[in-house]
Amino acid sequence: MRTSLTLLSAGIISALSSTAIQANDLVISGVIDGPLSGGVPKAVELFVVNDIADLSTYGIGAANNGGGTDGEEFTFPAGTSASAGTYIYVASEIDGFTAFFGSAPDYDTSELGINGDDAIELFKDGSVIDTFGDINTDGSGTAWEYLDGWAYRSSGQSANGGSFEASNWTYSGVDALDGSTTNTDAATPFPSGTFTTEGGGDDVVDVPEEPAVELGICGADATLISAIQGSESSSSEVGNSVIIEAIVTGTRADGFFVQEEASDYDVDDATSEGLFVDGSVDVATGNIVRLYGEVEENYGMTTLAMDSDVAALDCGTADAVAAVEIAMPYELDLESVEGMVVSVTDATVTSTNNLWRFGEIVVSDSIKRQPSDVAAPLSDAYTAAVEASETSLLTIEDNSSSQYPDALSFFPTFSYANAIRIGDSVSAAGPLNYSFGTYRINPSDIIEVTSTREANPVVTEGNLSIATFNVLNYFNGEVDANGDVTFDYDENRGADDAVAFELQQGRIVEAIVNLNADVVGLMEIENDGFGEDSAIQALVDAINAELGETEQYSFVATSDSSEIGTDAITVGLLYKASVVTPEGDAIIVDMPVQQIDEDSLAQMRPSLLQSFVHTESGKSFLVSVNHFKSKGSQCAEDIAEAPSEITTIQGSCNAFRVSAAVTLGNALSDENLPERKIILGDLNAYSAEDPVAVLTDYTPEDRGYTISTAVNTGMDDGASVEVESSFGYHNLAEEFDAEGFSYWFYGTEQVGSLDHVLASEAMLEDAIDGAHWNINSVEAYQLQYDQALRYYADEDGYAFTDVGPFRSSDHDPFVATFDLQADVVDDEEDDDDSSGGSMGGILALLAAAIGFRRRATVAKK
């Protein structure tokens, strides 16, 4: 209980602050229906007339919407007492009341889920002694039904014993607490006054009126901000009212920041010289302000709730405030500079997850990597990566405090062509805020952003390039009965309509054209065969329309043109006929099927294998395109029993993906296949996770545990089997781009590679380079084709719907380059048949040069 009303953020001073009161020990003095979400704070103010030894004899009830009394619904706890002249606040819940008024109510009860038109009854020993409103009338005489407002007891009026007179109360009118200008006739909130209760005895209590605050003149004594902040995580001055004089350093929608002049700093580096003020003043940033308010802790941030009844003074201009540089990784405790002007230089953007919803980005000393992309789960290196991913995170936020701001105050020129991306470098300066568990800079000016965008992949050229590219549900529609193309069909996982498809396709086409790979493995393309209306044909047509005759792409089809698997999406393979020629028919490798329970199966998309001949060198090589089971699925190992921590780290269906890796590795071990092999695709496994380890360089001894396959598949009679060795492929990202990545996961806000290009030993010998091309994962999610049009169609100023290679998907391509050379022909001539031997060598070279090989069944344009 407090001795004076402290609802300072609403500017409310109780009607009972100077009152001669008789008789009843407790009366209803005010009712509040707040403006926050859900109508909080909802509260009743009670005034204690005389000392009350046992408050438990009193209770409160509500009569909702004129429905008559609901009886005594809340009683005060036994053993509590109350002192004369104090106020008691009973609210519907704690958080909303505290957030609005800066301090907690004395009691909370869900029974006070009232609106302003509901009646309130105060009970003593089960009998009604005071009432706000008429329990049988829906309205209570107010003008703010279901809208925020307040009511207080007028001067000179008594507790009514249940006989309510609306004329004895003063009402605010609608929208009195949210700053709305619609209520121009609202009464002054809770003005000072007096009233008396009658008929309850002759005891008189005088409650002294709170004296007016004397702010003093500019330059007079004031409380130092360092004394308010202190050296601990929370202020010891909470609840005290103080006068401060400091420089305005920045503004937000809900307040402003102030900081001491340098001459008033204390000598303790642990105490901050800055403070956030909840309120508003007409004082320019850079000027000195003198004001009065109460110290609060607002969700971990020390705040001064300004008393709006005490006019602030503008004390003129001051010297510029020098920003405190925040080095990353952190070298200081940010609590010591809370509220002060700080700066970061060349910090790295690690998250844009809340860029458009809340106007926020997160920066740090570096991008944060998925720990299982760095090292085997639970290894020392893995633990170190976990720790690194959680350190030195700092939010830069918009100053509007609104959701979906019309523009970013710190970067108003944001657009598709001028975006902020994961990995970009940012420099910013402004006051340091703290909320929702993180420190935040509110920039005083537009931030500096150095972009990491590359219009083309940066990779050393060879005479052969191979890439992997997940195209994020590329579905080209379906021809309906009228011969029109529709996107409204059950199997469609892609664009909702022709406009969205045009945007999606335009970006994918530009990405593949700029990628300029000779062979491209695709994932998440519509599984509708290889006919004229198929998705893969539509994509090749669109790509080739942008290319010259010698750069045209063809695609690999199955030998009977049947679809690959039964899922709605599948894998695909594009190639440039001027560089490579398919050799033999495509091979489909079916992946294991797992029995989850008697009613459900876990299935995986088949893999596509195709051998090629490289025209220039005559060398054969094989490409395997794969799309393993996703981490968001559910498999038998995830529900049969509690999975181990190692399994949980790697996501659902990890063992099932291991079974797929074993199946693929065994299929590629066929001696009839070329020695040079490439495994590419979205394996849904990060670089150091079990499926990739099985395909590359795993041993149980080095890994620290034994990897096992999944249960209930067609492999090994349905048993889970330990994998003792790996298949020996080489991860080209580790060889050539170890710091690169292909995916950013919004759930962890970390980067890693789910998309891989793995090379056999023979293919590795011909490899010269490889690189991730970060055009998708690092881009703001709102730019994506299925977001830009659906949710941001009116954001023309941001040009979310421009066409370019960026945000053409959610995965980044990886491209590898190779230098394949023809075999050297022995120059020695056969003395007995020199002309024949020489001609044979020439013919061999010619055959190699023109790629004289059997061709696969392919579809070309």
C-alpha cells in the first residue's frame, strides 16, 4: 500500500489527497479502465479512512453489465492491516498495471476484469458498504464503455452504503488515458479536492495535501544521474522522486534520453551517466533540461517517470556528448553505460528476423554459426561454438516503438536494391536502451551500412563448373479445363498466383544466369514430369530466353519420362550441352522408407544420378542430386523413446538421413559408374552432422561416438545398425570456402550449410575452387516472393518486388569449378606401322574433342 497515488504516467492525483473524512474505515475512491491491450490496467482505488487492524473483513465484487450483484468475489488476505490516510489498489492483473503506472498494485484478482460501465461493490463482513455504479443498470452513468477512462468520487460526497448517485462522481470521458485527442471534453484527471462520508460516526481524519514541487532554476542543485543509476543492476532510488538536470540526447515514441554534462560525471566507471525518461518535453536534442520525476525499474531498465504536472525547464544548449565506443567482443559491462550515448563501428549484422515487424536488427563481432556446422555434437569445439553464438549481441532498433513501421528511422532508404543483410557491416551511434532482455541502440542518425552483396559468385574459373541450388517450391501452375493456367490446386506449394510466380521465376532465372554453372542440380522443383507444361521445362525456357545459343541449358529426364518419386517436389538436373553430354540413362536411387507406426510412414525423395562426358577433355564424371528428409519432419526415432542430446541437436529424422547417406554411398560404389563423382544437394544436415560425416571422413574414434542408421526401414531387417566407416568423399566447402554457408535459420539466428557439394578422390584432384554465393539466406525474409506480395504489397517505396538474383530462394547456391584435361597421347610411333599408329592417336584425340559418347535420354530446347 502507498501513502499517495503514484499513477504518474497518467497524470492522476487522487481526489482524496486533502480530505476530512468520517466514519467508514474504507471507501471506493476511484475506478480505472486502462488503454492497454485487453483493456488493462483495470483497477479499483480504495481510501483508508481509519486504521484497519484486520483487512480480511473487507471484500470487493463486480456486477457486470447490469446483471445484478455477483457477491463478494475477492477478499483481502487474513492478517493484513491498513493505515489511515493510505490508498489500496486492487487490479485485474499485475503486469499491465505495473507497465502503465510504473509500480505494482497492492493486490490483483481476475474478478476485476471490469469495464467502466460495470458496477463495483465494497463489502464488510458480507454486507455492501459502498458502491460505484448501479448493479442493475448496464452503464453506471459513464461515457467510456469498453474504452479507456476513469472515474473518481467528487468532493464532499459520502460513502453510499449501496445507494449510488452518478452525479456524485466525475468521469473522464472516452480515451482519457491513451493520449487520444478525440476526447476534448475530458475532465482533469483526479483533481485535488475533499469529500466527507456521512452517517458512520464522528471520527475525522485529515490527510495533508501533497506540497507543490519547486523545480528551482537552471543550474541549481539536482540529483546526479550516476547516483540514480548506482553501480548495481537496479537502482536503489526506486520509488523516490528526484530533480535532475541533464542533456537531452535522443527521443523515442514513449520518452527521451538524458545524460549528465561531462563536468558532472562521477569517478566510478561502474555507474552510468545516462537515463531514460518516460514522458515528453518540448526541449530540443542537445539542450539541457531540468525536470522532476519518480525513479522506476522498467523491465530491467532504470527509468525516470516524469511528473507532467511539473513543467520542465529548457536550460539552453550544451557541449556535444561524446559517444562511448562499444568494442566487440564486449570489453565492458553494458549496464555501466545504460542510457548513455554509445557507438559501434563495423559491427556485423547477425539477425534481421525482426527487421520489419519491430524495426530491429542484431549486430555482433561476427555472424553466429550453427554449432553443428562447426564441429561434432557435444565435442569441445561444438561447446565453444555454442558459447560464441550467444555472446556480444546488440540490437539496433527503430525509434517509433511500433510494429511494422512505415519506415526505419535508422535506415529509411531500405529497399530491395538497398537492403540490410546478414554479414553486412554497420556503424551506429545513439543512446543505449534495455528491454526484452537485450541492450539496444536507438540511433541518433541514419546508420552506415557496408554491403556484402555480390552480383555474381566469386570463384576461380575452370573448364567445368557444377552448382547446387534449392529453388524454394518452384511450381509453374496447372492448366485447367478451360485451357487457362491456375495456381489453385492441392499439390501447389509455391506461388499463389501468376503475379507471385512471375516474381519468383524472374529472380530464379536471373540467379541461374548469373551463376553460369555448366551443370546445376535443383531441389524443390514441382514434380510434374518433363512434358511441355512441366515446371522444369518452363524454367529452362525462361532461362534460355536470356542466353545466347551456345549457353543454352537442357535438362535430364528419366528414361521413360516418368516422375521422380511421389512427393509434390523433386530434384532436377540442368546442363549446358555445349560443355557436357549425358552418358547413358539417368539412374534413380530410391531412398529408405520407415514405418513410424502401424498407420504412418516416413519417406524421402529419391536421388537422381547422371553420368556426363566433358566435351573438352573427354573425361566422364557422375553427378548425384539429392534432397534428404527435412529436420522439421517426424520419424520413428523421434517418438519411440526420448532421443539423446546428440540426436536432438541434429534435428528430427537424423538417423533416417544417416540411412539415406548409407544408401546413396552404397549405390555410388557401383564399379560401372565413373571414378569421378559429385554428390550435391540439400542434405538437410549441417556440415558436421552425422549424414555428412558418413559420406565424408567419419570414424567412431575421431567423432567420439558411433553413428547409427534408423530403425524400421528395409535396411538390415529393420534394425538400427552402427556405421563403422565413411565413404571418403570430400566436402568442397571445407576445401575452398570453410567460412561460407548456405542457410540462415531464423529460429536460432545462426548460419550454416545444409547444401553441399561433395567430391570423390578422383574428382577432387581436378577441383580448383568452390564458393557459396550468398544471395538468399542473408537477405531480409520480407523480400521473398511469397511475402513481398502477400504482406507488403503496398510498400512501393521499398521496392520489395524488384527483380534480381537476391532472395530468389531461402537457400544459397554453392558452385564448384574444375579443370579436366584430356589424356596425353604417347608420342612414340610404331616402327612397323608408323602411319597407322599416328592416325589412331589423332582419331582418339578427335573423338575426345567432339565428345563421341552414347547420349542419355534428354529433353532439350
